[in-house]
Amino acid sequence: MTVGDGTFRKYGKVLMGKGCIVDEDAIIGYPPAKVLRSKGWEHAQTTRIGNECVVRSGCVIYATAILEPGVQLGHHVVIREGARIGAGSKIGCFTEIHPDAIIGEECRIMGRTHIGNEVKLGKRVFASSGLVIANRKFTTAFLNQTEDEQPMEPPVVEDGVLIGTDVTIDPGTIIGKGAVIASGCVVTRDVPPGSIVAGLPGKVIGAVTEKMGRGKR
């Protein structure tokens, strides 16, 4: 189903499930730059959209991305090539999910979020607005206009993590299952499962308890 009088733009082969809602100015299957330069847009690869997905206006989903059933995208979300969004997850407006990132099932990612290449989020992760998950400590690409020489160190966020507003997660870190990251925190080191982290840089200030309603996550 398309919202509006027109149809969405698609490139390459788009495999779309039943019951999807797609706004008329969304773009699905957009080819990565290397494909455009070497072969042209007509060589875009397959993009997969599961049943009952919602893709709102302004969204761009690149070729080879996968949206599992029930995914909902807010306005102006960019899903880059190779990224995978787990079933039932909701992604807020003006969010960027970069190549080969994996978002687990039933996650809730609020708007203005940046998730770097190859970052992995587990199931039922909640992230408030303004989250930045970086995958390199620094970059050299802008110095010589070539491919970045620094290796990627994509963080891992395990199941059931709660993340407050305007949080930065540094490369190479692991956020343990069920942890809570306070608003404004900069996470520079691994977070043990079930811990509460706050500050700049982030430090463990306590443990998640049943009183916080986290026992079932």
C-alpha cells in the first residue's frame, strides 16, 4: 500500500511482504556509491522488506538492507546497505543506521540517532533521542581523500539495555545485558551486565534492581 497519489521510488529488485505501508516519496533499494560509479543504478541488488512494515516519507533504504516483519520507520530515516532491522523494531525520525549494522528484535530507537557501521544491538534495546554509537576512535579519510586506514571497532549493545538521551558510546565497548545508561553519558569502557552507568566519562554508580522494573528484561 502506498500513501498518497504516487508511488515510492525503487531501484533493483525489491521483495516486499504483505500489508506494508510505504509513503509515496520513500526510496527503497538505493544503490551504494561504488555500484553507481562502476555499474549504474540499474544494477542495484535485492532489498527485502518483511510483512506489515511501515516506511514513512523521506526514508531511504539502500540495496541489500533487510527490514524484518513489523518494522516501523519514522520520517527521514536512512538505512544503509547490508543493515538489518529486527522484527517489530521501531526507528525514530532523522536516524541513520550505517552499513552492516544489526538491530535486534523489538528495539525502540528514538529520533536523531546515529548508529555506525557493523554495530550490533541485541533484542529489546531502548535508546532515547540523540544516541551516537561510533565505530572508529578517529578517522584519516578526510586527510588524503582515500579509504580510511583506521580499523573499525564496532560496539556491541546486548539485550534489554536502556539508554538515555544524548548518549555517546565509544568504539570497541560492550554494553552488558540489562544495563542502564544515564542521559548525557559518554561510555568509554565496557559496562557489566545489570549495571547503571552515568557521567562523563561514564562510571558504574549502582546495579539495576527489581524496583526499577527491569527484572523481566
